[in-house]
Amino acid sequence: MAHRRFSGGLTPTRILLIVAVLEVAIDRIAVPLARPAEGVPPHWHVGLDYVGLFLQYFTGTLCVAILVRRSVEAILERRGKRDAIAHIASIGAAVLAAVALVMKPPDYVVVALELAFAIAVIAQVAATFARGRDIGVQIGIVAIAVPLLIHTLDVVGVRWLWPETAYDGKIVAIEHAGVMALCVAALISPYVFAPRPFARAVTRPGPVVVAMAIAAAGAIAARMWYPQLARAATLAIGVTLDQDQADPRLAIYLLAFATLTWTLASCAFADTEARRQVGAGIVLVVLGGYAFQWTHHYLLPLLGVALIADAGRRVRDEELAGMPITTETPPIPDVTWSSYIATVKASLEKTLGDVHSVTTRGEGGLATTMLVGDKDGLPVRIRIERIDGSVIAFDVVLGREIDEARGATLCLWAIAPRGLGVNPSGPPAAPTFKSGDAGFDDRFRCRGSALAFQKLFGEGLRARATTTLDGWLAYWEREAVRYRVYPGRGAPLDHPLPLSDLALGRPAAPDRFAAVVELLVEIAQRGVEVQPAAPSSLDDLPAMPEGS
């Protein structure tokens, strides 16, 4: 598990995180604190200053490159209008920031950057909201955006809204509100950004130990070296503390910092890539700080918000798919199961040709039953997984084997009946759309290509799918159709497998099983091209993806 969490090498985003941390430590903290009050700085300080300057420009340049690349890729994926607007706005802000990187910008460019930054943040937040996405991320990204937008309000107020004589009143109050909004965002971060299920996340000892160690170190530093700590906080993140005496809000700041540390540690050790990306986005927002004196102070928070918004699209599905598989379905004796599979095989031979079946056993009581056949050259593979006799997954692949993590041309998933939990929504696809068939849209959610949907589902097939299919179905253009159901988890217990009858030893007909496969074959034949070298036996099958 640890290998999967930290696999992938030094990606551009990870390199940026490392460089940004070094920039904060060297350019913002070490160089100003170590600069002598009088006289010429020593040679080592001059060298350190140059290193900090290099890190500052490198951070800004790398941030622009990552932001533009991610935005262009997102636009080309056609995720939807709101998402496209958000990334176009991000590109605009990145271009203005790039101008400020290579030259001293005139005042109108600085104002344009401020406004573009605010518009891009608002657009990214708006793109996060959609039905079926993680509600915590949607609330949390608003909490993060509020202090960033308060900063823009502060700048606009200084320039246009309030006269200079009101600066000491309204503007100071706005700046104070922005800092308090940062504290609120940090304090609620565990509840909105921590991995799910939350009850399991809070029991992990690693993040708790890290947060307690940070809190203890902060308390000791505040007591023994308060002036230095106050100045370092001002230099690092732009939060001004009273350096002459203990700030009255110091306890709140330390609590917020320790709480945010726990959230970041929990995200770092999360099992899903999307949740770790949420943590990386928060780190970038924090590293950007609240001073907004240099270009990368805008770029880092903007990229952080974009990462959180992107992860919010898929974190819920990834965590649902990664939850431990339960065996709430009733156990079925091996003899009964073998007899049922034999009747299913005989029934499928009316639709498919040359059907083979085999059951293999693995560790932990896992047993996998495979049925393989073809229809006019279209390979059909059916896999049913059981743990200790209880069915946990029903999986059908028509055409090529494709990793479900790969983006699909079309994906639709059934809305789970009340009381059956949440139905995982399948491989990624965008944008969402309505089929125009009221009965179908009440039963399924659709993402991806509407043209592909029209090709696969005629009116008669839509009606049959509404009454026959559960779980999710995905289509990869001309390559494959994949269908998966978790009986009892987001889908009825006895469809398409009569599990209750089998568990009680009652006669169980294969009609529902065969009807589902027949419908899937008809759908696949409308959009999957027959491969000339398709596997024809169990020996030719490629390995199934891990965790399927």
C-alpha cells in the first residue's frame, strides 16, 4: 500500500512542492532573518540570497508551466462549460503572472492580475460543484477561496472604493477578516478535506502524532523565541503578529496550524491519489501565503485551488471504489454454485458460441468464476468474484480488456435504490448530459459523448436497459464495453444473480443472467469493432486489472 501511495516518481507537481518549500525556507525566512542590521552582508549571505532569488523565479516559472499545461489538457478533455471557463480564466491569470515574472509590470497589469486571479478562483470553485461529487471538498474549497477573495477586495478597496482617509479603518478591518477567514478554513479542514470514511481517518496514529508534535513545537517556540517566530510568520505567509508582546490571537493561530497539519498528514497518507492531490493543493495555497508581494504568491494558491477542484471531481468515486469489500450477500455452497453456473453456461450458449467456464481459488477465501464466449467474433468475458461463498462483484467485458482507470468515451451508472448505499460511478468521462428519455434519465446518470450514447442505445434498448441494468456501464470508442455490478451495494441483491434463492437452496433459473448478457451483446455490437485476433479460450485471457 505504501508503494502505491508514493509511486510515480518526481512529477512536476511534486518538484514544485519541494522547490516552493525551499523558497519559503531560504528566500522568505532565512535570508531576511540572517541579514545583518548594519554593514555589508558576508559572502555566504550574498550567496544564499542569490539561491533564494533563483528559487523564487524557478517557483514562478514552474508554476506557470504546470498551470497552463493542466488547463489546456482539461479544456481538450471537454469536461463541460464551467470547467472550460475555469481553466481559460486560469490561463489568463497565468499569462499575466508570466509578464510580471520577466519585467516590472505597470500598474494596470498588476490590477489586471489581481482581478484575473479573483475571477479564476471563483470559476474554479464554481466548476467544483456538481451532483454526486464530494460534499466536503465543495464546502472546503469555498472556505479556502474566501480569504483569497478578501485579499482582492482589499486591493480594490485601496484603489477605488474607499478614500485614503478611510484606510486605517475599513482596510485594516478587511485584512483582519482575511486572516480570520484563513484560521476558519484551517480549523474546519479536517471535517471537509480529511479522507473518507472520516471515522477511519481519525483513528490513524500517524497524522495524530505529526499534529501533536507540530503543536508542541509551536508552543515551545512561541514561549522561548516569540519575537523570531512572529517575524518568521510574517515573512513566510504574510500573517502579521505583534512582535513586541504575545499576540492575543496566538492561541487561535497555533490551534489552526496544528489542525491543518493533521489534515495535511491525513491526506498525505490517504489511499487514493485524488485525496493526496487535495492535500497537495492545500499545501500550495499555504505556501503562497497571504502577503501577495511577488508573482508566485498568486500562482501557488491559484494552482492549489485548481488541484483541489480537479480532485473534487473524482475523489468520492476513488474512495468508494477503495473501500473494503464486504460480504453482506449470503454465502452460497460450492455445490449449489457449480450447479447454477452449469445452467447459466447452457443458457448462454443460446446467445454466445463456444462458451467455456472455470472457477479458480485464491487467498483469503476469494474464488473467481469465469465464463468466456463470443458472438459473431465479439469476445465476451464474464467474471464473478466471491469471498467465502458470498458474491461481491459481477463483471462483464465485451471487446478488449481496458483498465477501468482509463477515461471512457461514455459512462452511465444506475441511481441506487433507497437503502442500498451508493453505487460507484465507473470510469471517468465528461461532460454530464441527459439522454432526453425521462424514464432513462430517472434511472441513470450519463457522462461522456452524447453521440456515442445515441449510437449504442436505441429507443428499445433504452427501455430494456432501464428495467434490466444496475451498477455501471462504460464504453470505449470502437474498443470495448464493460459492465459491473456489486450486488447488495448500490444494486439489488438478486439481480442479475438470484443470490437469495441460491443461498436457501431453492431452484434458481438463469433467465435474468442471460437477459443481461444478451442486452450487453446487443449494445456492444452497435459500437465495438470485432478484433481479428480476439481470445477464444480461457488460456488466451490477459490478467484482470488488480483490484477489479
